[in-house]
Amino acid sequence: MICIFVPMNLFDQCFDPAKNLLPHNGEVYYYGKAYDQPTADQLFLDLMRDVEWKHDESIIMGKHIVTKRKVAWYGDQGFDYTYSNTTKQALPWTAQLLELKHTVEQKTNETFNSCLMNLYHNGEEGVSWHSDGEKALKKHGAIASLSFGAERKFAFKHKETKERVDILLEHGGLLIMTGTTQSNWLHSIPKTKKVTTPRISLTFRTIVG
């Protein structure tokens, strides 16, 4: 078990990478920091500069919405990925993203062929409750989330019982969702006025069609 204690941090947490953080109906594991502080700092700067960020778009009740949050979609080939009634086509991997994917695959013993990236400029940007159950994704496949920048709460809510599990995603932190998590749990990045700096997330996935 690994414990992290940060002065004046209300989210000081102990974690065991082998322990399922969900009480039932799914599997979530937190590996802690995958990179040391200087490396994570440099990766954050590189990703801010080099990724082809674009504002995310969605169509809700016929209305076209453009978010402040930015996204990017990369993969082994030009995969189409449709969510929120809009479709994105994957860009080819950069050398750095391939290195990050390799690290994540080594630590999780999973394989991935694509990555949806999110750039949150501050705590006023988040993601509402949802599950990643799109038909293009491997059913019950693993989704790994690698975080850089501001620490943000990652919240889970059971679809039926409404049970909550909250996890703090650290700078350089790695989390994986697998099993029946997407079928039974929703997740979100809650908005907060307490966070004033950016966060980048890389969510590695497997597209099957």
C-alpha cells in the first residue's frame, strides 16, 4: 500500500494499486503517480504545446454546443468515434503519445489503440455524469486515465443505488476502469472554483468498430 500526504491537502489518500475502489458491479484501480514531479511537469508542458487541441462539440436536443474544454483524439488508425451526437476522426500518434501509451500499457497490463484527450483550463470546466458505453468501444474493455496538471476530483455514482466514490487524480496519476464499470457506474469531473490552473487527461481506450 502506498500513502501520499501533502501539507494542507484535504484529499490525502492511501491507495493499493491492487485494490478495487468500487464496492461492487465494476472495477477501478488507482496506481498513484506514474511519473516523478520533474518528468510530469515537462510532459504537461509538452502536451499543452504539441497536441492538436480543439474545442469539444456536442449536439443536445438539436442544439449545437461548443465547450470551453478542449479535446484531441489519436489512434492506431483514423478511427471514427461518436459521442454527444458528434463524430471525431483519430489523428496519428505522435512519438510522445506512443511513449505514454507504452508506459500505461506496461503498468496496467492492458493494451490500447486510441486516446481521447481533454484539456480543462481551470475548475470551471468539467464533465457531467456519464458512462463510456459507445458501441465503438470494446465491451467491458479497460479505459486508463493519465492526468497531468491540476489535481481534480474524479467522482463515481452507481446507476441504481446512487452510491458515490470520489478519487483525487494527482499530477502524473494513473487510474484504470475495467470490467462492468461502464455498465453500472457513471463518472464525472465536478466543477469547482477552487482550481484555477489547467489539467490534461489522456484516456486510453480500445476501438473495435
